Amino acid sequence: MTLLTFLLCPLLAAPNESDVVVELQPFLQAQCADCHSDGADEGGFELSSLTGDVDDRTSFARWQRVYDRVHRGEMPPEDADRPPVDEMATFLGELRAELVDADRRRVDEQGRVTARRLNRVEFEQTLSDLFGRPLDVASMLPADAAEEGFQTVGAALNISAVQMRSYLEAIDAAIDQSIFLHDRPEPRTYRLSLLNSLNYMQTYRDQISALPTVDGMTLFATEAMSHHNAVWDHFTVPYEGRYRITISTFLVNSDKPLGLTVRAGGTGHKESLDLPSRTLRHLEVEQREPRQFTFEADLLRGHFLHLYPSELPKRRFPKNGKYEQATFDGPGVNVQWMEIEGPLYDEWPPASHETLLGGVRTESIRGVVNEDPNPHLARRPLIPADPRERQEDWPPGGNPVPLLAGPVNEDAQFVARDYSNRRRKVVDKILAGKHPAVDPLPDYDLPPGTPLPSYGGEPIYRGVQAPKPIQRTRQLAPKDPSKDLDRLIRSLAKRAWRGPAGGAEATKYVRLAQRWLDDGVSFEDALRTGYQAVLTSPRFLYRADSLDQDSDGPRQLDDWQLAERLAMFLWNTAPDEPLRRDAAAGRLGETATLNKHVARMLRDDRSDRFVRDFLGQWLDLYRIDDTAPDLALYPEYDPVLRTAMVVECEAFFRHMIDANRPAAEIVQSDYVTINRRLAELYGLEAGGEEPSVVRLPDDSVRGGLLTTAAVLKVTANGTNTSPVIRGKWVLERLLGQKPDPPPPGIPAVEPDIRGAVTIRDQLEKHRNIGNCASCHKKIDPPGVALESFDPVGRYRTNYRILRDDYSNFDKRQLKPRYREGLPVDPSYQMPDGHEFADIRQLKELLAEDEAGIAHVLVDRLITYAVGAPPTIGDEDAITAIVEQSAADGYGVRSILEAVITSDLFRE
Amino acid sequence: MTSTSIIRHGSINRRTALRGLGAAISLPVLDAMTPALAEEAAPLRRMIFINLHLGFMADNFVPTDAGTGYKPSKYLERLESFRDDFTVVTGTSHPGVNGAHTADVSFLTAAPDAASASFRNTVSVDQIAAEQIGQDTRFAYLPLGLANSSMSYTRSGANIPAINKARVLYERLFVNGSKVEKQRVRRQLDDGRSIMDFVGDSARSLERRLGSRDRQKLDEYFTNIRETETRLQKSQRWLEVPKPKPATKGKPKDVADRADFIAQIDLMYDMIHLAAESDSTRVITFNQPNLNDVLPHDGVSQGYHSLSHHNGDPEKIRQLELVEMEQMDNVARLLGKFRDTAGAAGSLLDESMIMVGSIFGNANKHDTSNMPIVLAGGGFRHGRHLAFDQTNNTPTANLYVSMLQQAGVEHEQFASSTGTLTGLEPA
């Protein structure tokens, strides 16, 4: 028992005889007692709350705080007498030694990490890789708690009965998503046009921001103004699977590229609201000539496709019957057609089915048919890609119905009215079933993009419903159920449990399922029970590298644990075969072998999961949608920009790893990794949807993760920015300092963007309250410098404020609702008094401490990878890792390697 | 070698807590399912907690005078016909709770400093109540909301996912599955139980190889496996009991306009009423999260959250007022439904404590002091404004302790409470 290492009497709780007291007591008595003892408890801290038991975690934390604050020079405060330098050094030295010793004892006795389960992200990914298909189950599990900002920290990952039950449900759902007991669907190809969307056509003459053209539809506004029920011929994704989508599109009235968002499911699609919405792409439409984009996407049965130019503003045309869309000269995107091919399967049944039901005989069920949700498309003539290429006998079989409207007429108003009257009658007939569901097609001899004011040719479809779930057309008919059960459960257990194969243990799971089978339960239910048991066993749910196998002395992970920690760190999943091989052979612990795996794993695309998950937590990128920018103030924000922001950070960190760029580039770099959309926001040049490395001019305010739009967005609240919130964030996340929470009863400082009070004036006042100054002199400098950026990451010299008369604006008018307000003053001084003029100079000052920035990165990486925040006893080890990478200029890749081969990682 | 003190203390607390939980759950189930037996001792009480994330503008909410003769504020005028059925509570807050919009996770837990990196949530008051007064009903508690997370947090501080679709909730409350479906659910529950049973056993073998610290951590796993089993067992028994008939006919239709959060909240309030009226549960939480939808009502053109940061802009304030009035009217409709429904003795409102509030006293400044609170029903002496000090707030947890005690839950202390809420007394 190593308690009561030192106590400090008579100041502190209890008497004691340790030598340490003799040395610490006079210092505390002389320096601290005035404000922190005998009933005085400034800052809510009293010395008697310190007990001598540093092995007690609460007590340890208090002592650590004493150490930190004295060490950082915050205590004793500036206005008190400063202790002599050598006394301070002695005190700190003694205290630190005690804390480091206690910390070491704790790690030795308890291990570094508290036993922990997989978090949601790991659970879903590990299960997906195990089953062999991307699963959608994370949202069924309760959100994970975080500690030190990471959802990988063992102490925060508790198990509750709610959690346990969610696992059972999630595993059941995962099995449902993975087995395919219907016949292989034939891939089919449809070419779809918005011209064939009833709702577009019914309303386009009023206000909708779309213009039918001979070859397609020109869209003039973003999602909010698009027609949610305009779902491409009412095409419904017939089967879950991978589809190849080709979209033919060109710019209208614009030479500036525009993003065209393609989405499946979600808002607006009433029919598929229950399905998860997926933003598939933001296609970069760059030219006035038609161009085809082809990409593949995983879609769900029942998804509808939706498409809109989301960079364009909300716009509505006046409801005056003048059909102003036809003469509108603003920017738009014409979508000629969309072709969708699929479902595409590499094999049938898919790999996940083989994993769970491989080798089990099935037989066909008579009379069960899965209805095609797109019967209306079977009879429909195709819209040609280019009208000039249309077939001779277009439309096939000729037009059954006479034209409703005349040729394109200059007097659109007349035609429109005439059209709509006559059309209404036909529509009614069609809906009543008294008329064939296809009416005449337009005149295709006109050049692409020609407006179609008198168009009246779209097919009408009656209300389309989301399809019923797939029914099984085959059923399981195992020849020897027991044998299949035995084989499948063993096989899954072997791969699911991330350790040496436990054949004997698997037998018990087989027996469980067997017992059900014997009781007359169906083969499938028995098998599911077996699978659920395997996957709720701690051998699946718990991280093996967090479970200690013996309890004496400092513990090194064994090879299996190391394999798991590494695979979870870089891939968010269980170890793959090569890792398992080397673990089984006991070779993984060798540094050379380990390095070989690290290099291999970082080359693999799966390491993108690390980049995404680590940044998602470290930089709060997972919270990018937590606040929605006020579009009256920041109309620049749109979904294309939002995606570009996150992608920039991920590409930047990826580049730092791949090119082994210095860690200091977290704060300052002479390049950025941006795409066209972000280049516009930053005032730089870049093209395309994908980011590329762009050199910065010397005087740029950009460069480094610190000034990425994503970081600037997650640190703002959508309407305004606060130097305190941003400053605290930078301090915690990038500079590794933890300012204390504000004392109770202090009003929050919020910018008054309307009034004449600058945020600086408010801060000055705030800082003078009580003992706020000691923290604020550190929090405020980065926060003040970052005032040069608004909540969507745009550089600003003045604050924007809403115009007084904005509420009188016509909704359809697009003129700005804001005006320029007070100027931003980003100049300030560092805690040491060093002055800076703006963010550029601040970044230079911060970037000087290369080792310090590397230190924070190592600390964050260890917390994320190991699942426990480093403590004071680990500081030397972290410094050693940092130094190891110094030769490479603190390159991020070198840091990663040094982290993985360090003792901290392997304990 | 013994384990260090911190571990020992920690696990004793946890284990004691869980033992209490286990005891509550393993009441003889047959008894537990016949509520009549329990009613002899104490009147039936229900607890309903409603979180309206952005709260209310204080100038329009807080009455200028205190006590029974208070003059209703602009917003409270909307509740005037219920004057004797509710108490307005001002000048309370959760000490140390801050962190802008993240702070609302502490609405029912009072856990401080939600935005700090080391934050971990604690158990919410409804869960404490559910452990005791939730045992006699089909659902120990119902965590409702408009998004994925509810206001309810387990003993380990994990968020309980919300039921956020009225249709789904309705089915769980009132729709008896077909025979086949029932069979399937029965099978699933059976499966679940035997899996928990089995996994618990087989994990024991793993436990023997572990060090003491991890054995304790795994203890949490075992305890929860046992509890999961117990809960599954309970669900299974209830499966055999036919579901009640709803007071109103027809399944609810989900609100088609996703921006119309007022209609969505109103629909959820309907469901809260149906759940209480059918005695499907005694504990309900409802979470209206931070929303930035533009309410599709005349005169409103900006997102709810954008409006809340009005910074004194008269136009934004005008629009926000419209939204907040609608919120109040929703509350009035909810109270009306409860008052118009007969309970075991008196009205359903007399049985049900309905607490409506927000973590923000001033969302414009993310100020978490002076939480706006309306407490209706539940057999308290109402009709007054309990005005606590606006600068030196009383812990809101005191109100929670008062509510727990009113529900017959023996609790002297909860989170940051310093006692019960002065001036709030049973009728």
C-alpha cells in the first residue's frame, strides 16, 4: 500500500513525518496560506482540501492542479510577492517527483487504460469488415461519452442495460442487412429526365426556379427552392446495392463553375423519410457544353434521387404568369438527363451473405415475387442524350396523343395560360385512368437548352409509394442443420474475437445455438442467437488491448493486443490477416516488423478512417453541423462549402502524413489543400471538386489547420464569433492548455454586433472582474486574432450586421440583408507581452514553438490511440517521442511512427 | 497487495447504486403489474419533464412580482386559465452548468461544465424516479424527443436514445402485434435473455484471467447483462398483457412539413397525453433540441436559433416572440388535455407533475442562469410565482428533489441540490 506518501501539517489534513513535508510545507505556508487556508478559499481552493494521499485520484488531481498553476507561473498571482526562483524550483521539483512516482505506481498497478468496449464508430466498422459489407447500425446505439474530447477513452465508455439491449438490436439489424435470400436482381439501366417529373411540370409556370428545355431542365436555385417531389421520373431505387450513375449537365448563363449536389433520400422525400439520407456528390459543373459525370454509389431500396445546384441562392420567380424563367439571365445548371445502372453486385449472393450463411442450402419459395417499383418506366420512351441523335422513329411507335400546345411561342404568357387549361383536363383524365399515361413529346429539333414554354409532353404517373421491404424468395433448407450451425458459428467466432483462436470457447457458443435447435427453434433463429451471443461476448465488445492478462509490474501488450491497438488506431477495425499472422508468430513486437505494418497500413485507403475519426474528435469536425449559419448574414454558406471545409482538413492532415510535413504546420503552413469552392472563399485559385495543394502568397492569412474554414466554423455559433470561445478552443485543442472554467456568477461575454461596443472593450471590462485576468491573458490572444474570420470562415475586416430595413425586403429579392459594421481589430498581445498585429503575426509567434506543437499532437494521438489521456508521469516519455521526430523536423509521419513504437503505445 | 483507495471507493458507490437498482427491478412481477395494489399507500404520481431548448425571453416570461397575487407576464397570460394549476419558478439554475448549446445535456442531470474536455454526464432525475415509480407500467419511462437524443441519462451517464416519431410511439403504446409478430417478438426476447444469460456465464471465464481493476470494470458489464435480462423478462411478461386502447381514435400522422416544429411538438404533446392517460408509463421526458428551422407561420422568416441570437434586433425579437407564443400555446393545450381527463382521483393533471423549462435563462447570450420553469399539476399547491434571487440562484435540483418526494421517491438529495424547493408544498 503506497498511501500517505506525504502530508503537510499543520496546514493540511493530517500530521505526518515524511521528509517531503519538511521541504514543501514552508513554501506552501509562505506562498499560499494567505489566500488559501484558515477559511480563506480564493478561487474555491483551500489547502486543507489537499490530502496527502496522492494515490487517491481526486487528491492527485488537486495536487496536479497546484503543480500546474505554480509551474505555469499563474500562482502565486502577479500582484503577490514572488517567491525566490530557487525555492520555486525546489518546490516544483519535489512535488513533480511525488506526482510522477504516484502516477507510475498507478500505471503499474492498474494498467494504463481502463477496460473499455468498442465505441460506436469502432463497433460499426469492425462489424462491417467482419460481415463484409458497409453496415448502417451506429445510429441504433446510444451516443458515446467522451473524455478529454475523445470517444476512445476507456473511463468514459460505460456499458448500460440500454447499451446492451441496443447491441442486440443492432446486431439483429446488421444480420438483416447482410443476408440476401432473394434471387439475384437483374441490373437495369434507366435514363431519366426531370421533364418527366409531374410536380416540376405542374408548377414550373408559377414560381419554381426551373426552366424546362427541349433536352432537360435548367435549375436556377438551391435545394430549398427545388421541388422535393420532383424525383426523376419517380424512379425508386429497386434494390439495395451499388449503382452507376451518369449525369449529363452544363452551365447556363455562367462561366463560373457551380456545384451540383446529388442526394438520395432524406428531407423532402416524404416517401423515403425513414431511410437515411445520403449526399452522394457535389459535381463540379464547369462548362457550357454538355458533359457527363459518372460515379458509383451505394443506395437503399426505396431511395429517391434528388439533385440541385446548392451554391445558387434561394430564388423564386414572381407569380405573374409571365414565365420569367424563359428570359432569366442569371446563372443556372441545366441537367439534361440522369442514367442509373444497377444494382451491380460483384458476386451473388454478396460476400456478407457468404460470411453468415455460406454453404447453407436454400430452396426457392413458390409464388413470392418482389414487385418492381418502377413499372411505369418499362413502357416509357427514352429521352436521347443529345436530341440531335434521336432515332428516326422517335418516339418509338409514334405519338398516341395529339400535341396539346403549339410550337414555341414568343408570347409565352398566352401559351402558358392556354397550356395549363388544356393540360389540366388531360391530367384529370389520365389520373382517372381514361387516358394513356404518356402524352406527346416535345419537338427535339431545337438546340440544347432551348426553353420549352409550350411543352406539354411529360408522362404522368400516379402517386408513387416507397416500395415494401424485400420479401424472401428463397428459404434456408440446410441439409444438416447441426453441422452448418457448428461450422458457421465457429467460423464467425474465430474472426470476430480478436485474439488467438479460442476453439474450446466457441464450442460453448455452438452448444447454445444447438440447444435452441433441439428445442425446435428454426435453424435461422438458432443461428442468429449464436451470432448474437458471439458478438455480445466481451471478446468482441471489449478492446483486448484494454484488458490486462496479468497483474504484476509494468505491462507490455502481448502481440495480439498490439495488433488490435494498431488496427483500431489506424483502421478503426479488427486486425487483418497479415497482422494476425505476425501476432500469432510472436513477431509483431519487433520494431522492424511493426514499422513495416505501419507503412503498409498508412498506404491503405482504410487509414482514411483514422484521419476522419481522429480529426472528427480532435478538431470537432464531427460537430460541423451543430450550428447552422444565419444565411441572412452569411449567404456564402451552402452544402458544397460545408463538404469542402471538412475535406480540406482531412486532405491537409493526410498530406502532412504522406509528405511527413512538420507538426508546426498545424498552426502555420505556406500551402493549403483546397478545392474550387474553398478557393473562392479564400480568394485563391484552385479548380475541381477534389482538393489540391495550393501555394499561398506570402501575405496570406491562411495556412495551417488553425485558419481552415472548418475550424473557424466549429468554433463559432453560426450567428457570431466569440474570442473567448475560440481562444479557449485553440488553447485546449492546439496548444494543450486547459484553462479553468469561469467562476460561477460571471456573465458570459457575447459580442454585441449591433452596438457601438467592440468585443475588445467588453473583454477589457470582463478581464477586470475578480481573478479572470490570469486565464484571459492566455485565452484572448488567439481568440482576438481569429476575429478576422466570420462564422463560416471568411476573412473579414469589418463585422457584418443586419440592415435595419431587411425585414421589409421582398423575399424574392436577393440583395444582401447585411451591411458592414464596426471594423475588426485583430491586434493584441501574447501573455508574455509580445505584441502582434493580426492573425499572420500570431501564427508566426505560435509556430516558433515547433516542439511544443509536436508535443500536443503526440499527446492527442496517444489519448486517441491508447484510450487514456497521458498524465504527468508520461511527460518524459512524450518528450522522448517528440525528440525522436526532431531530426525529421517533427514530421507528422515520423511522429506517428514514434508514437506506435513507443512504450506508451505498447503499455 | 490491495487495490488503491480510489478504485475501491468508486466501485462501492457504483455497486451499491446498482444493487439498489436490482432490488427495485426484481419486485415480484405479478404484484408489480397490478398497479391497484400499490395505490393504497400513496397517490399515483407521474413525472413529465419537457425541455424547450431555446427557452423564453426573460422580459416576456418572468412576472414582475412574486407570490400568489403575481401579475402574469406576457407569456404567462397564455396560461392564465390554468393559473391555479401551475407554479412559475424563476431564479433557479444548475450551478456550474455552462457551455452554450451543449449545456442542455445537463437539463435533468445538473452535471456541471458540459463543454469542458473532461465532462461526463451523470444520471438524470427521471431515471432515478423510473427506478421506483416506473415498475408498475409497461414502460418504466418514455424518452421522447424531436431528434435522436433524449433528456434521459443512465446511471453511467450514457444518453438514452429518444423515440422521435409519433407513429412509432403510438405503435408501441397501443398496437397489439399480430399473432405472428407477437411470436417473433417473444422469440427475440427469449433469445435476448438466453444470450445475456449465456454471455454472462461465459464471460466469467474471461474474468478469472483479469487483473483486479478490469475485473471491476467488467463487473459493470455483468451487472448490466443481468439487468438487461431482467428488463427483457419484464418486457416478455408485458407482451402477454393486451395493450390499452387509446383515448382518441386513429394513428397519428407524422407532420409532413419538417420545418413546422410547433406542429411536431404539439403532436408529441398529444402522445404524452395518450401515454399518461392509458397509464402506459409514469415517467416521460421530452427533448426539443436546438432547431434552426424557419417556422412556416406568417411573420416568421428566419431560423429559430438565428432568432434566439437577436442581439437586441427589434425585428428578430418580434419574430422570436411569435415563436415563443406558439410554444406557450402548445403548453396550454397540453395542460388542457391533462386537466380535461379524469384520473384515479381528480384530473390527470392532478396526478401528473409537468415541468416545462429550458437550460437557458437567456439563449441570446447562452446564459444558463435563471432557467425559465413552469411546474404544473402533480398535487402541489399552485397559483404562485416562486421568485428566487436572480443574481444568486437557487439550485434547480432542489425542485427535482421536491418532485421526487412528491412522487413518493425517498430522496433527500439529487446532484447539486441543497434541499427541497422552498415554498413549493403539497396541496
